Amino acid sequence: MTVTVNDGHTFGEWTSNGDGTHTRQCTADGCTEGIETDNCTDEDKNHICDICGNIISNHEDANQDHVCDLCGKVISNHEDADKDHVCDHCGKVISNHEDANKDHVCDLCGKTISNHEDADKDHVCDYCGKVITNHIGGNKTCRDKAVCEACGKSYGELDPKNHTDLKHFPAKAATEDSEGNIEYWYCSGCGKYYSDKDGTKEIKKADTVTAKLPKSPQTGDNNNLMLWIALLFVSGGVCTALTVKRKKSYRHGGNTK
């Protein structure tokens, strides 16, 4: 116990009044005059009265910088309940956007923080790896697929109706010496034959060919035929003459050998 003698009084310890003051009383029996009240002091700014040892003030942060205006100690932490990257107390930015899964959305606030990019024009986002565009443009033919105007690569299927070099071949009559052909169309692009000008009715190469004409009898053959006819005619004449001669012989009454 601290005892202070003053003006003949023996005082006890200071007691806080809870209002920034403290009081002490004379400890002598029956003394009612020995009472002192004074303001608490806090020279070291630790919120404790230097005299009575009681807490006489609370932390204050009028400028909202998380530091006590009196003692200089940090009295609060940054908070971000609404996840907007700003401290709810001091208003300062306390975090940056993060996108660990690379979905272009901030993992904390949920806002879109980046756009798809495709610098190499491969239709895939350089950041997230997702396909973000389709092949476009180009002209497909019976021989070649369409070439994408964006990436320069071939894509899709061939177009059997879009011929690159469909040529017309008129009909040619066959002769005894050479084959002929029907009217047809041929595309060097796809290497196919067609019976129509639009190149839709495919045929085989063999279908375009007409056979040679059969050969007519040659001059030598005609001579041989005439020779046979002449021989037959002569033979017939001889036979007729012999028959007439025999009839005459019978008429004259005898056989002629």
C-alpha cells in the first residue's frame, strides 16, 4: 500500500473514478476531510494513468489508418468482407486480381479481368487454352479443301460438285482403224469422268469409248469371190452343154459315149 503524508493526512492509494480522475482518502479513523481528487495523467501514452495505474482511455483511430491515435500501436487489420480488393476500414487497395485457374475471372471478386487473345491465330486462346473461333472462309473444290482465312490451314471436306478443271470432249465417231468416244467431260482436278456438263453424273473411262467399226471386204477378197462365181457359172454351162448333147444323141437312136 502506498502511504502519502500531506497536511497531516495519511492518504491511501489513488482510486480511479472512471472519468479520467482519481481520488484518495485519509486513512486515519474518523477523518472525513482528508480527500483529494485529481486528473489522471498518461505521459507515456499507454492508456494507463501514470499515478493510479488504471486504464484511463481506449484506442482511437479517427483517421482510420489502423493505428491508435494516442499510443501509435496497430489496433486493427485490413478487412475486405465484400471482396472488392479494398479495405473496408481504411479504403486502401489491399489485394490484386488473381486468376489461378486461368478462366479470365478474378478468383476473389468474380469479375472478368482479361479477354481471350489469339496472337498466333490458331483459334485457341493464348491464355486459357480454349477454342475461341472456328475456321472461316476459303473455297473448297473437288481436289482441295477450303483454306481458313484466319489461320491459313485447310479444313472441312472436299466439294465434289466444284470442279477445278472440267473439260468438254465432244463425241467422235469410231472408224475401222480407231475407236471413237461418246460426248463426255473430264476433270483433271479429281481425275473423274462425267456424262453431263455439270460434272454430277460420274462414269468410268471405259464408258466413254466406242468400239472400232467392223472391216469391209477387201479388194482381194472381191476378186476371189468373183472367181468362184465365174467358176460356178462355167461349171453350170458345161453341165448344160453335156445334157443337151446327150439329148441329141438319144434322138438319133444311139448312145454316145
